[in-house]
Amino acid sequence: MPAIPENRWSRVTGSLSAMPSFFKLLLGLLTVALIVAIPVLFVTGIAMIPGFASVLFLIVGFFVFRSLHRPVGADKAVVSSTVLAAAVGFFALMGMAVDQRGNPIYNAPLQLFCPAGSQLNHGTVISHPLPGRTDMTQDFRCINEDGGTALVLTPFHLMGVRLGEYIVLGYALFYLTGALRRNRE
């Protein structure tokens, strides 16, 4: 009777069973810590680091829009306009909702709402309305030369600009990934 070949999984489980219980405990605690820490770090990064959500959406969007160019049947890649509209719409809505902080490039169009002679200023208002809950609200203001507030931009200003930006970015990513695919073939 032939011997059953040892596979990689049996080597891993064999290594774990030979490991002292203290190291198993540390490995388990590290695993739980990573499972908890990774989402917390992502949320903190999105809320506190300028450009973090923007870069994250560009990376995810690149791979999603690249996957739309896969061949369906023959040698041609076929993407229905409905699928493209749905993908760009979802990308834009998620970008608008999540990337409220933006980055200096994405925030530049907000300066157009400011009166002449004022500058756009951005801050984050942190509040604790309930125990154990923290809310972070993005505060965009147009500041006069004397330091007074000329205009407070409402969330509708921000959402409108972000929605427009992410629609343009969605179509740009789609056509960029299509051009990269054609150059590769």
C-alpha cells in the first residue's frame, strides 16, 4: 500500500501541535488583536489622515474597473453601459459617503464656493453625543483675511463636489484600465 504524501496543511498542524501552549496563547492573542485592530486602524485612517480614503478608493476602484474589462465570450471585452453606470454610481456614492475629509487636491474645488478674498479652511469637529460613541464631522469654512468666517460650507456643498469628483474618477479609472489592458494585449 503506497504511503500518503504529506501535504503542507499537515506540516502546519504538526508544527502547531508541537508548539508549547504559551506560544499558542500568544499566537491566538495576536490573531484576535489583528482582527480587532485592522478595522479600527482603517476607520481611524479614513477619519484622521488626509488622503487615506482617497488612495484607498483609487486602489479598490482600479481593481474593480479593471475587472469589468474581462472578456465575456469572444476575444472582445464587452461591458454593458448599465453595468458601467451601476459600477461608477456605486463607486461615486461610496466615495462621497466615506471620503468626506478628502485631500488637498480633492478639496481645491470647494474654494470656488468661497467669496473673493477668503481662503478655505478645514477642520474636524469631534463630539461625544452618547457614552462610548464618537462622531467626527468635517468642517469646511471660508475664512476672511481678518480671520472671521465668511461662509460655512454645508454638507450639501461637500457631497455635491465629492459625488462629481468620484463620478469623473470612476469613468477615468474605467477608461485608464481599458487602455492599460489594450496596451498589454
